[in-house]
Amino acid sequence: MGLKRFVRNTDGVTFVGAGVAAAAEIAAGQLVALTPAHPLCQTAQVRLIVRQHRPLPVAAHALLGEIQRRFSVFESA
């Protein structure tokens, strides 16, 4: 929420999973999602780091499920 407000109210940018985090704002025309063309962004990876042998908290488990469900690149993860 704070990052979206920052982008709307300044000349700032943020890196978020735009398809999930800003879908309503993108649909309303308040924000746009751009794909960075820089080679470093093309090979970026996402990791969820948790303590070994500890069950995920409910919120982290829900986040992981959303990432796997909404981003096809993570379907086999």
C-alpha cells in the first residue's frame, strides 16, 4: 500500500509483482506496469527464505500460494 501511494504521489518507481500487487490501480489507469529491458532484470530470481524445519506462517504460506498460482514462471516451483 505504501509503495503504491509513493509511486502515485511522486516521480518514484517501485518493483512489485504488478500483476498481483497493483492490479486494481492498473485497471483504473492510476499506475502502469513496465517490463524492464535491462539484461539484469531478464535473469532476476525470486527466493522465499525461511528457517529450516519451521512451518511457514499462514501469511507466508498464502503469499507463496499466490506467487505460484498467478505467475506462470513459478508454476513448477
